[in-house]
Amino acid sequence: MKIIFLVFITLTASCLNSGEVNRWDCNKFDGAKIISGDGEFLGELGPRWRTDSIFNDSSSYASTWSQNSIFNTNSNYGNSYSDLSVFNERASNPPMIITDSGIIGYLSIGDSWNNERFNPNDIKYTCDWD
């Protein structure tokens, strides 16, 4: 009985931390490309001084008007209802986070239990890229 309880506690604890961005994850995210589910380049993750960073206020990828910005609430990538959107909690095809090693996760506010989905705001503030 104790073993079953310990297994349950271990599994529950690991689910609570899923998708969480830790400081040591910043290196893996730095420079990662964001590619939409339909193949569009949506910028990259990294400090705001980078030209294509989604956190660079001067970048079209950080704007509220560009069709290829996750922050445009009128675009497929930034609204609350598109299956391609970062900000649709139930999106079935959110943007991929891709490095030279391949897909390392998905940019999405949804499914906190899913350890492959990472909230862009968590990345921004954990990595001090604001």
C-alpha cells in the first residue's frame, strides 16, 4: 500500500511541474525558432535586443498588427479560438519551438499538465527577456 501511495505522489508531483519554465531551460530556448502549425515563421525566442525576437517591441513578430505575430489578436496565431494559436488553451496545433536538435516543445498557454507546452510569458519573465 505504501508503494502505491508513493508512486501516486511521485506522478502527481511531476504533473504539477509539467510545462514549467525553469531558469536552466533558458539556454535551450535561446535562439529557438517559432514555426506555426501551418509552416509560417513566427519569430524566435531570445532577448528583446534580437531583431527577430518575439519580445523585441520593434520587431514585426512582437507587434499587434503583423499577421505573423502571436500578439496580434486578429491573426490565426494570436487569437483565442484558432487551432494554430498560442493563446487558445485547447489549440490542437500550436506553434512549435524548434532548435537545431528538432522540436523541443510548443508555444501555448494551454494544458498546464502537458510538459511539451510552454507559455511565452513564462519564458519571457523566467529568462529575463523583457
